[in-house]
Amino acid sequence: MSGQQNVQRPLDALGKAINSPVLIKLKGEREFRGILKSFDLHMNLVLNDAEELEKGEIMRRLGTVLIRGDNIVYISP
């Protein structure tokens, strides 16, 4: 049982990323970067200072955005 103390649930890891920069990849090869402000059980995310990226380059600055969880491929801190 002691080996299970280090096991985290996915939402626990996401909770540790609150107020930190994250990189979000969506279906359709779209990427966004911003400060994670909040999330819910469906992994809907609110990002502040969000930027849309294409091939690692900033395409446009968006400010505050809501990203729907069912479009997310991955979230990277």
C-alpha cells in the first residue's frame, strides 16, 4: 500500500498547475498557451493571457479564453 501514496489522479495534477503557464493541444492540431486559472470535472479550462500558436510561433493573442474539455488532446505544464 505504501507504493500507492505517490499515485495522483489526473485532476490532482491539473490542480497543481493552477496559476501556472500551460500548453494545450487541441484536436485539429491547434495549440494554445496561457495561465491556467480554473477547470472543472469535464476538463473545461479557463486560460488568462492566452495565445494561439502555430508551429511554436504566436499567431494571435486572445486574452481570457474558455477551452472545452472534449477538444483537448493534452495539457503540458
